[in-house]
Amino acid sequence: MLRDPPDAGKVEPVDGKVVIHKPVSGKHGERQIVIAQALRTFATAHNFGKTTVESGFILARNPDVVRAPDVAVIRDADLPGGELPEDGFVDGPPFLAVESVSRSDREKDILEKVADYLDHGASRVWAVRAKTGSSDIYYANGEVKLVPGTGS
């Protein structure tokens, strides 16, 4: 029985390099769904937009920067016809990108993702931390809010 996931998984082209992420753990995947479900409920109730899990977003071209946040919210107004593409990636940044930070994630990698999203037009990025249950909320204007958690 396979215990550790293989090294293949999510692939993100970033500044002419290919960044490969291992498949996530079961607990990580569950956290993604909990976050996505809450955001989707909110976005739907307020006619705000769509919520996705691990969808690719083209943040820049030449060199290409494509990121796939764990969870994202995209305003309908930012989507052609208010719809997500059936094939291919979303062209442009999400309004909100959420990274569920696992215990094994490197802080440097998380901060690079946060910078990519914000530098290319995302309004907010959440880094939801599994170890502490806390969240770091990054805003496009450079503001950062730390929301304490209960630990886990």
C-alpha cells in the first residue's frame, strides 16, 4: 500500500520554470473543501461570483505565471459572460486566493505564492495555517491582518 504520495501532482509554470507540488494529504483536501464550501455559500448568497478548488489562473504571460490556489473566489464581472472556462485556465487573477498551509509547507514557498497573486492583481490572499488554526490575510494595498486560531 502506498503511504507517501508520489512526487507527481499539481504543476504550475512560474517565470519560465515548472513548479511541481506533491498531491495533498487527506486532511489538507478536507480543509480545502470546508473553506471552499463556506466561501461558495457566501459568494452565492451575495451574487458575488464563483468559487473553485485548485483551478489554474494565468497571472502573467511571457514568461508565464500560472498558479492554482487551494481555493479561489472569482467575481462574475471578471469572467467572460460571468462563466468559468470549460477548458483551460482562468485568464487573470482571482479576487481571493486561499492557500491551506500544511505543516510540511515551506514559508518561503507560501510567501512567493502570496506575492504572485497580489503582484498580478488579486485583491486578497489568505494563508490558512493548519498547525495553529490561524490565518494571515494579505491585501493588495500591502496591509496584513493576522487572525489568531485555536491550534490543531
